[in-house]
Amino acid sequence: MLRLLRLALLLLAAPALAAIPPAPERTEGEGPWPQLILRGATVITGTGAPAYGPVDIVIEGNRIVRVQIVGSANAPIDPAGRPALKPGGREIDLAGHYVMPGIVDMHGHIGGDEQGVNAEYVYKLWLAHGITSVRDPGCGNGIDWCVSEARRSAANRIAAPRIFPYAFFGMGRDGPMTTPEQARQWVRDMKARGALGMKCFGYRPDILEAAFDELRKQGMGSACHHAQLDVARVNVLTTARWGLTTMEHWYGLPEALFDGQRVQQYPADYNYMDEQDRFGEAGKLWAQAAEKGSPRYEAVMAELLALDFTLDPTFTIYQATRDLMRARTAEWHDEYTHPALWDFFTPSRHNHGSFFFDWGSEQEADWKDNYRRWMAFVDDYKDRGGRVTVGSDSGYIYKTYGFGTIEELEMLREAGFHPLEVMRAATLSGAEALRADERIGSIEPGKLADLVVLSENPLANLKVLYGTGHIRLGADGEPTRVGGVRYTIKDGIVYDAAALLADVRRIVAAEKARRGIERLPQPGR
């Protein structure tokens, strides 16, 4: 199978894609109702404001119509001061619970035939972790497939987050682009087919610049993973000046910060198509960038801020580079990682991201330093007013859908974000970058009812968002599990997160039974 990602990185076209089956028609979820009232919860708005409650959140159909304070903390609530339930409505008692906006994952690939998992598996893991909106950067199952799923989700015909389709630059063409006008026409064609934006890896500068100009004219968004094959000519500053919406990962940013060199210090025998070469040398890149406070650093920082540029760092997807064993043995793999996905993760010279051919302590040490420098820049960017979003890129490098997104929240916390800043990055900031903040991203009257309900406080511990919950020692001296999302509400439809996770466990268990295995085998054993 010709893998779309490698074709895109090599700037080739993908005339036909092997798409996975679309999701089945929805049977999960209850609602929407003429009126739904969430009673007595503590609310985290997603705007950066502190939590407050108790509140009653009134939803009519698929929209929030009121967020009403109904009392004081830790005191009885006077029923006379609460919104009345209309005939035909439903209410849910959420005393002691927390409600936050639905999470916006800005880098969510919907599986693929490489990974061997279907859309239902991916969507249910996302919803079960409170993810109500996903940008698919590339639409690897084909633009028509992706747009169809986006429309089915918008109509709530499938149990899935909202989908924002961004097409790979050049997808659907029979050959490479050779003129700027071809790029412009491609953008127009993608918009006509329902794409909301473009994902690129780089290209010949005059052609790529034309694409960005046309995207601006068409009111479309953009994302770029500045791949090493083109970053010497087109780095983050280049594309930001052209109007790029979001930078994916971090490629292109250290290169923009070079001072005293023009290209990365590659060894003579480096080969980009050797994945361990690619990722091993990438771990040495931030050490080559200008330091904070230097003229070059300050100039790049100031310009990106002035351009209202968005960083979508996806810290989580490279976590295995600094601690392979931790990523490979995460506890959720056993019940939630599909055996086909596990096969895809296993070290291989052919699968993208399965680059652990001989990954040792030297590579991990390089990447630990890489993360320290990278996280420092992202935190500094946020502190100076820059927008940072949450993206997971799960489905690669031992990252399982849903779980990887929550890991990204934890890694923003590690980078220095206050928990409220983490929440804003995961919700309102993503909505702003998608130009959808008038509809989603925060808990405010007039916005769509995309919400996450938890029995634990995520501001105190982000681990309570994981589907596997958090381990806490009980009053009886025994460890117990707490947390996990209780309900995910999308468009006023209430999904039982535990039931979605149970469906995923059944999918995984059935595939294990079909293969005749009890446990996912560790590589080399």
C-alpha cells in the first residue's frame, strides 16, 4: 500500500486512497431534549476564569441558554432560586460534579487502513475522553470520505465529535503542481468539495505562497508540518507571513531561530527516509536554536505574536522519544489499543513513526533536552499572549486515540501552563484557531451544548480525564479508581462515557479472540 503520509512528504500525489469504512449509524446517546438542565455543578468555562458553582446549566435543543448561579459553595441550595424545568424536559443532578467545555483536538487523524482500525473505534475513544471537536489534518481517508463523515456528525447521524476536514496539499491530483495557478485551482477545488482548510508539509515557495493566498481569499484555514525536505526554504516565519493558521508539532520553528547557520547540522550519512535517522537527529535540533533573550529569539517571538500565530505543539506524540518504555507499556494498551494498531506501532522500517530500530539512552537524553527547550518556548509564547492549542496526532508512536489527547493536557501542565491555561488551550483556543469560537469552545449562553461532565476536579488532577481513571488510596487503606469522564455532551446529546469505553473494550477483545491472543506482545518477545 502506498502510504499517503510518505507520498505527501515526498510531494507526490495520491490519486486513490484505501479508506476505512465510515462509522455506523448512531445508536448511542440520549437527546437532545426541548430542555435539559444540568443541576448544581461547578463550571469551568474554558475562558481562563476560575471555576465557580453551584450553577444550573440550561440547554434547549443543542444550545446553552443560561448558566445560572444557584447558591453558595458548600451550602444548601434554595429550590425557589433555580430555573424551572419545562414540560418534556430532563434534568440531571450533578451536585459535586464539574462541567467543562468539550475538548477540541486540533490534530486528530481518523485512523486509516495502515493502522487497521475503523472509524467507530476512533470516534468512541475520542468521545469517551470528552473530545467533541476534531480537526483532521490531511483527511487521510480521502477528502470526500472526510467531508461525508463531517456532515454525518453535524447531523448527529453518527456517534462522533465534530469534524473539521483539512485536505493534504495536492491530494486528489494525478501529478505534482508546477505552477502557482495550479495551487490556486486546487484550493478552490477542495473548498468546492467541502474542505475547510489545508494541511501541508512544504513545497516550492512560489507555489505554496499562492496556495496560502488563495486560502485567505476563500476564507479557509491552514496547518503545516514543516518537513525537513523543504524547511530550508520555507520555515515557520515564511508561512506565518503568508497567513498560516497553525504550526503543527515544532518543525520549522527551531529553523526560524537559527542564528549563525542556515541548515540543520545533519551528519553526512543522514537519510530522511530512514525513520530513526529522521527522529534521532530531530532530537538535537532545539539545541541549535537561538536562546531566549538573544536578538534572534526575541525577533522571531515578536513577529509570531504580532501575526496572531497559533502553536499546536502536539507534545504527546513524541513522548516515546524521551521514555520509550513508558509509552510502550502504558496501562491502557491492554484493553483499549487495537491489535492492528499495536502491530503498526511495533518497530518497522516501513511504518511511519515506528522508528525504534535501536533507540537507546543517548537518543532519549537528546530528546529530554529537546523537550526542555521546546516546552520553554511554548510556555514563553503563551505567557506573552500567544495562542497555544491542544493536538494529539494519535495513531502513531504508541499513542492511542483519546488517551493521547489527555496526555497532551498533562504535558502542557509540565511545560508550565496553569491548569486553567491548559483548559483554555484545550477548548476556547482551539475553537478560535478554527474560527468556530462563536459556536464552541466555552460554556456561555448562545453556544452549542458541547460539554464534559466529571465527578472529579480536573483542575486538581488532569489524570481524572483518562478513561482508565486515577488511582487514589481510599479511607480503608486500599487503592481505588476515581475519575474518568462521566458524560460527554455534544449538540445537547448525552453520551455515557463508560458505555462508550465498554464498546471499545469489546472491539479490542473481539479482535484479540479472532487472532487467538490474550495479550499484546512486546516487541522482540
